[in-house]
Amino acid sequence: MAMTQRRDFLAAMTAVSAAAALPVASLAQGIEKKALTIAVGGKNLFYYLPLTIAEQLGYFKAEGLDVDIVDFAGGSAALRAVVGGSADVVSGAYEHTINLQSKGQIFTEFVLQGRAPQIVLAVSTKTMPDYKRITDLKGRKIGVTAPGSSTNMMANFVLAKGGLKPTDVSFIGVGAGKGAITAVQSGQVDAIANLDPVISMLDQQGLLKIVSDTRTLKDTEAVFGGPMPAGCLYASGAFLQRNPNTAQALAAAMVRALKWLQQAGPSDIVKTVPESYLLGDRGLYLAAWTRVREAISPDGLLPEAGARTALRTLQTFEPKLAEAKIDLSKTYTNEFVRKALARIK
């Protein structure tokens, strides 16, 4: 980002500070882009639950926004939508902002949804009943939500730690719902990197042997060696510069959703999400929610240590990133969330 652009961005942040103290109705009058599109990859996953809550409980509308959420098979497809201009904002994995910067594109996270990835890498007990170590996956098919998505990145990292390169396996996009379940049940894939409730359903059926699990903070720390930010809202630096009040309204709606989730009971969740999210098993969905609940960010803030962990993780299996000069301060900002937290009690 050029010096002039950075100066304009900081000025926008200052303007947002003043706007954040105003009543919602007053703030809505200053929103630059009331109708906007958010791209997401696998909306039914707990990874993106805060987005669904903000939508279902009317928090976006309460902030003066008309939000259209478009669901894709995986995060990489959602990313292409915003880069291509068919979406304004992505609800996706934070690490994409780092990859984009290495390609000369500045995209910035501005509200965190998850403080743990919730991704599980597991092998199929059907096609690999004798699995013992990562190297057994060489030449095998691994199902991910979509090639290039956060599930793909997590699998790449675990493979690298075990001595394999991404090219040693074949990655197949299976989505984040019934398609993923069918892929394992039918033996189309030998392993899968996916999230709940998909993983819990397959595990309950005895179809998986879990290799690496990041559904809790403790497990995430063990896998990545530090805090690992996950789902977030991110947009281009240009979008945030042009639409600071819009971004502020989005952040406020998401903070409201995160606060609601901190107080909600399992039955509240089931009553709020669409029936299709349950994948036909209400009890399993509730059990899976209990398992991943702590992975949801309590406040929407992205920790600096988390950004460093994400960069270090990507550098493990992407040599070009090890050589690139990444400015992590351009990959995220907590300014919008801080203003929202000051206004929303």
C-alpha cells in the first residue's frame, strides 16, 4: 500500500471512530454501500456460524445493511468471487489475506469469527484400515471442501510435518455437507479434511480415524504451535478505504452475533439455524456444537500472535512465502471491532 493510500486508510479509521459512538439509525445514514454481497464457502459449518447468526437474527438489517450471502463449495471459490468483483466481502479463512499479499493484492481481515480452525484431518477406515503414519497417505486421495481452501492448507501443513509434499497426494473438492459425507461413505476418498458437523457425523458412523484435530484451543496449539485465527470477514484494502461506515456496520453486526453465541444454549442454536444445517441429526449437531464452542471468537479481535502463527504455518509448505516480505499489519485490523465493542455492551 502506497504512503498516500495508507494515510487515507488511517484517516478513514479515525472517521469510523467518531461514527461508532452514534446511534444505529444515525450511523446507517452514513453507510456508503447499504446493499452488498458476502461470499462464503460452506455456510452450514460451525466455522461460519457467527455469519449465520447475524443474518438470522437480523443484526445486519439492524445496522442498516441489506446483505446478500452467497454460498460456495469452499473458501477458495468465495475468495475468487471477491477478487473477481462479484462479491464485496468474504467470510473466509484469515490465511488467504497472507497468500493474497504475496501476490501483490492487499486484502484485510476486519472481524474475526473463529479463534481455532475447527478443521480435522482424518483417514477413511474403509479404504485405509491399516493406516499408521502420515507417509501412508502418499499417492492417496484427500477430500477437502475445495482445492486451495483452508481445509486444503491445513492438510498441506500436517502432510509437511509428516514428511510429505502437497504433490504427493491428490486433493479432491467434496464440499462441506452431504457431498463430503458421501465421498467418505462411498470410498471416493482415502482421507478427508473437513469440519463439524460433517466430521462428527462420519466419526459417529465409525468411518474415520482422526489424524489431526483443531476443534479446541488446546489441540490447535498442539498442531500449530500457537494461536491460529480462522474464519473472519475480509475485504480489499480499497473497499475498506471507500466504505469505512459499511465495514463498521458489518463489524457491529458480527460482534452482536459473537456476543449472542457466548450466551446461547444448544437449543437456542438449533432454533436459529436453518433445518438443513442439522444434516438430519439434531442430537449429533448439538454434540458437535458443544465440542467446537470454544473455537468461536468471544470478541472478534485477531491477536498479533495469531497472525504470526498463520504466516509461519503457510511458510512450512509454500516456499515462495518463506521468501516473500509479508507485512502482517496490512493483513488485519482490529479498529472496526474495537469501535463496535465500545458501542455494544
